[in-house]
Amino acid sequence: MPRNRASAKKAGSLFERQVADYLAHQLADDRIDRRVRSGAKDRGDIAGVRIHGQRVVLECKNTTRWDIAGWLRETDIERGNDDALAGLVVAKRRGIGDPGQALVMCTLNDLAALLGGKRPWPTTPLESADTSAAYAKNAASAKPKQPTEQASPANP
């Protein structure tokens, strides 16, 4: 049976509840719960998730069509709205009901933030637009020059 808007919202809400309950139980932290909707500045679906004493945004997805790039953009905006250390997408796997088997996705910046406890550069979605050019420029200037080959009797 195809989803309509009402059934999609119900499935999404159920998955959010499952994720919140799973994490609250596994981490023994009763502060973890579904986030109350807060208007235009969305801050993710699950509240109370912390690491290194800093908030982590979780955006839950239970959809038939995956839009990973779009989800990561959305999560990065929500991370900024919440002034959180990192943002993670939690996606339900089709046909698998166990929330512990959901997939978790993030950018390398978010992974570095989780592992290191601080946000790496760039820190905002606006700075992210310039990331590729900046990294390429920094990488090019940091590369050592390769020695040029010279002809020798063994290598004419």
C-alpha cells in the first residue's frame, strides 16, 4: 500500500519515538526524547543527545526514497540552529524494525567533531560552500615539489 501524507507522518513519528526510546535505554539517559516542534528554526528530531558535554542533533528519516545529500544539508542547518557539535541522520532500513539496526550518516566534519570534541573548519553551512576551493588551495600549497628526473647513464 503506497504512503499518503498522513501515513508518512505517522511512520516518521513512530520511528522518532523508537530511536529516542532506544537511545535513552542504551545510554541510560532519560533526558533523551523526541523533540517538541519549535517552529521555523528546526533543531532536529531527538533532544537530549550529548557528547563531550555538547549537543548532538539527530534527524530521523523513515522514507521509501533516500535523499542523503538533502538530508545532510538539512541536518547541518539544524545543527547550526541548535548550536550543536554535530548533526547525524538516522535512517530506517526498509523491512527492518529494530531501531538499533538503523543506519547513521554524517559528514566527515561531523565525524571529526564527534571524535575530537570540537567543530572543525568550516563551522557553518555558508562556509561549506567555499570548502572545496579552500581545501584544494591549501592542499596545493602544502604539497612538496617533486624532484625532476635527470638523465643518467643508468636512466637515459
